[in-house]
Amino acid sequence: MCGINGILQDNHIDSSVLTNKIKLMNDQIIHRGPDDHGCFTESTKEFSIAMGMRRLSIIDLNSGQQPIYSDDNNIVIVFNGEIYNYKKLRADLSSKNITFNTKSDTEVILKLYQYEGVEGFRKLDGMFGFSIYDRIKKKVFIGRDFFGEKPLYFTQYKNQFLWASELKSILKAIPTVPTINKLGLNLFFKLTYIPAPFSIYEGIHKLQPNHLLIYDLKKSSWSTDSIKSTQVNEKEDISFNSAKLKVRELVAESVKSRSVSDVPIGTFLSGGVDSSIVSLCLSRISNQKINTFSIGFEKKGFDERDKSRTVANLIDSNHHEFVLNEDDLKTNVSEILDNFDEPFSDSSSLPSYLVAHQTSKHVKVALTGDGGDEVFGGYNKYYIGKINERYTQLIPNQLHKLSKRILQPLLYSKSDKRGIRFKINKLLNSIDYSNQYYWDIISLGFANNSLQDYLLPNFIELDPFAYYKSLTGVSAPNSLTDYREVDRNISLEGDMLVKVDRTSMLTSLECRAPFLNKKLWDYTNSLPEDFLMKGWNKKYILKEAFKEDFPEDFLDKSKSGFGVPIGDWLKSSLKKELKKYIEPSFLETQQIFNTSSIQKLVNDHLNGKDNTFMVWTYFCFQKWYCKNYLGSSS
């Protein structure tokens, strides 16, 4: 695991200046790779290029240093991530008398490109961001993995083209902070994060998952395209029992491939379906006890360690528990939010960072259950899509509005409660009589067009999701397949994987997600939808595939996830800072928000109304804004 950076400029730069610049970019991401660093520079009359990296040594500890060069020195690569099938790819290449100088997966990518061209990239199974410079073709190839597990930002700034694993490296390489991108701003306030290809900054982009950026040095121009796949997803005509056995086989294979490491490895074990299955599979291929790591909370209703203990006892792991209190979380709020470089308000990032921090004291690699919900259809919001469709057919819109007006005062629930009243209230708010209901369901911040009431007119984007409707070919999602495809392109890349990458890399811990395997994704896409969700039974085929390995009904028990009482914090320990963000002088100088609307939203929350998600989203934006534009944390 590493971080990478790169610079292209269409003129000659003195080599010492170029080296210092790439080293400065590298220094911003030491946390991603504290073990080693390296850089490559070249200056010609026509152009200059530099590529740098920071390394967290996981595979081939002694000879895996980067950059890596081809035997004739005409091709050079820097790489961030892991290629899980690199041994098979290496064997295939070796059978053609292609030789290797290291045992690293980085060299496998280089040789694959050298002998098969960009078509070879579709063979990669892994999480990655890389850049390859081809001296002969005078082109640079920048690639990102299928799901977007590893980040890649890029920008054209005057006569420079820059790319990096994290925004902070690019911001360090340009003289001024770019202006705010209107679409990025709207996406953040709707979703609570900003998915690729957009960022919060004008002119800075994220390379989309499964995409390749090609920079032509002769033309000083660039283009992007998807990494082509030979896989054709056709629905399988297969019995449920046969599919169940295949799922079990594919999951076990993926865990095995993601367990390859030359350093200690463990698993995050929450006690939920996905992490329990990953831990079970790892324990069965390990020749010694595996390390499992769980997080608990002092506050009742948030602590679910009993579930993880059940699994730890079952597989006889070396189980580690970390108990967090609110002070642990609140103390780290600024550091964690700052590390995202963009506004990001998924509050589960706070406990995610703390469990990664504690885990990194014991191992350098942790397997996680991330991606299981997207691959197997496990989110509650997939229910809501089905409920919305049936509800709106049966209940007239006017009757629904009347019911909401009567029921919502009775269903008021504080932000740190997750009981039946809270869930019914959330469901009522998600019902939508247009064909856009799924876009409202995924809008966790300011939903149902309410954002237009809070932004000044010049910052309003009428349909922030227009690009994604075109990208996915799904303007009105109405099936489980549609929901999962929208999520793969938006929430998985923009929220889940950003959270995991930044919080783990901040602690120099590598996280691997066995469920994020393209072969597994393609296979579940080929299955009938009722194999994934049977009635109201989510992840049905996954649970059926492994139910005999766990106590009866264990995999059917729900898990709440990383709940954080941020609504209460905003009324207590964060109240003073929050109040600063609604001062008239501050808002009038900023010129982004409607002052009276924002003040009412915040004050209503402070006075007892539950506006937690909108206010927390607003708080996180202003915290980011103050740091990046005003040079202060608040």
C-alpha cells in the first residue's frame, strides 16, 4: 500500500526543481507510506515529468521499492494498492519467457503493460491507483481499480498536469486554493460526500473507478476511458442450491487471495454477516490463530460486542476489543475530518478511524466486510425502494401528506435513538410520489429539493444527479439491480471506500475487502434478484451459503453499525463552534447560504427539533471551509 503523485509540464524544468516539487507532494502523504519513498524525474526540451510514491511495505519487503523500470528503462511505474492475482499473472507471463527482477505485484503490472498494452489492465484483480510512463510512446497511463478502492485525483493547472492519491498533494503543488465547484457543493449537501468524477474544487477531478487516463506528451492533451472487460453479464439459468455453492466458493477464494501478505494480518469483526463470514473464511485457511478486532461503546444501545465475541469464540481467534467513549470520538473530530481534504460528513468515519488506529498497533493489514451489502443486496434502503413502489400505488398523495402531518410530532425521536419510532419517521420522510424516489433515498443530507431553500441562487444546481443518471443508464431506479448499480457508482466509491481508505491510511493500516471482487460482482449480477433478496430477507443467498457454519439464526440477526450521537454533540460540546457558523457577518461574507434559512435550521435543532443530518452536514462543510479558505479550524 502506498500513495502516488505525478507532475507533467509542457516545458523544460531544472531537474533539482522538479525533484523538490515531487518530494513536496510526497511529503503530504507520508501517513500512506511511512516505510519508504521514491521518485522519478525526466526533463527534455519539450516537457518535464516527475512521478513519486510513498510505500507501506506489505509484499516483497526487500526488493519492492519503487519506481520500478522495465529492463530497457523505457517504461517506469509507481503504484498504490495490491494486485491479488499477481502470482497467477506472473506465472502466465513467465510461461512466455518473460523475466522478473523482483517478487512484487508492481512489476507484474509493468510487464503486463509492456507485453500486452493497456488491454492487459482488465486482467487485474485488486485495489489500485498507478501511473506508467512510456518513453517510446511518450504517453502516461494513469489507472484506477474497478470499485474505486484506491483514490486518484487529477487537475490541469495552466501548463501543468498533476495527479495524486490525495487532494492535499495537489493543493500543495499549486499556488492558490481553487474556487468551490457548484456541482460538487450540491452533491455534498445532498449526499454528505462527493463521488467521482467531481470534487469540491473547480478544475480538480477524481478519476472514475475502472478508468484509465491517457496523457499524450506530444500533444499535451489527455483523455479518459473505461478499462474494457471481456465479461458479459447474462442472467444465469441455475438452481438456487448450485448458485449457493458457487457463492460460497467465490467468497472463500476471494478471502484467500486477499490474505497474501508478508506482514501480520487480521480482520475487523463487528459481528455482522459480512465481517463474520470473512473472519470465518480466513480462520479456515490460516495455520495459526487469526487476530480479530472489534469496537465497543460505553453507551448502551451502541455496543454490540456480544455478536463479535460469539464469532471470535466460534473460530477461536485472538480477539481484541476496544471500548470507546464519547470523549475519544470528540477529541479526534478535527483531525479525522481534516484528513478527507473535502467536505465529508459520514459520522461513522469517527469510530472507523479509532478502530483502525488501535488495530494498526497489532497488524499492518486488516480484512473487512465492506462491499457485502452492495454485492449481495443488503441495505435497508433496498427495502424502501420496494415499499415506496407499493405504498404510492395504494395510498393517495394527499392522504400521505395528511398522515405525515399527524404522525410526525408523535414519532419525534432524538438523534441517538434507533427504535421503531425513529425508523417509521425515516420511512415516512423517504416516501416519494415521483419516479425519483431512489435519488431521494440516497440523499442523506438535504433531501427532497430542500437544498434550494438554503443555498443562494448562484450556487443552486437543479439536478445534481443528472451526470449519474446518464452514466448508469438509470434515470429512475426501480429494481434491485438498478439500486446496486447506482450505489456502486455513487455511494460505494464516494462514501464507503473514501471513509475506509482515509481513516485506515491515516494510521498506516491497509484494509482489504474480499467482497469487492469483480468476479463476485459479475456473478451476483447474473443471478435472479430473488436469490439476493427473497421477500424481505436481504443477502439471502450469502446467508444461506454460510448458515451451517454459525449458530442457528445468527446470520439473520440485525446489526446497527457505527452509530454516533452527533445530534447531541451539536447541542453540547460542538455548540459554540456551530453558533459561529451562523453568525450573520460570517454568512454574509461567505456568500454561499441564505442566512435566515440556515439560522432557522440550526436554531431549531438547538431548541429540540431533530435536524441532525442536515446540521451535521452543514457543520462539516463549514469546518472544511474555514480550514481551507480562512486558515483556521473554526
